[in-house]
Amino acid sequence: MSILTIVDFSAPAKESSEYMPKAEAVLAGDPLQMVHTHFASPCGQLAAGTWEGTCGQWAVNFTESEYCEILEGVSVIRDADGVAKTVRAGDRFLIPAGFKGTWEVVEPCRKVFVSVEFKG
């Protein structure tokens, strides 16, 4: 492998897409989201990039484990019991596969993510 295989997040993403959560998942606001994928493994189990979201709240169901680092903004993540965790610029955390709850963007948010989905 050469040095050219190193993924530089300051370079343009290999793929970008803008989307909204499914209508039935949206609980508040108009949470427009954009994902910039900088790396996707050939097997489809590993992805890394940046994500941006506008204000709103939606239901989440993580089928993958995802490491996150918040670069800008503020979000509130709630579990199925309503217990909340506020995350903001500088926070780093991992959401394990199987997590269900809600994600609320309070201030427009941007994060780096690395996600791994184990297919069995």
C-alpha cells in the first residue's frame, strides 16, 4: 500500500448526500442532514466521514456501532427511557449497535463519525 491510501478528511469527500429522516421518525423541526463519506470499506461494514444536521429531533435505531466526535453545535441524545446526554464541540463518544432512542439537534451540528456494522 502506498501513502495515497491514507484518507485525508481535509480533502473532498468521495461521496456526499443530503437527506431527511423518514417522516414517521421526525418528532420535531425539519432536521435536514448531510453526510460526507470519506471512506467506505469494500465489504460495506466500515465507513468514516463527517455528518451535519440542522435543528430538529428524530427517532434513531443504531444497527451499527458508531464513534463520534462533535466538531460544532449541540445535540441531545436520549435513550428509550428518556435519559438524556448533551453533546457539544469537543465531545467524543461511541454509540453501540442496538441503541434506540432519539437524536435532537439543538444548535446546527457537525461531527466526524466512524461506523462499523457487523453482519452475520
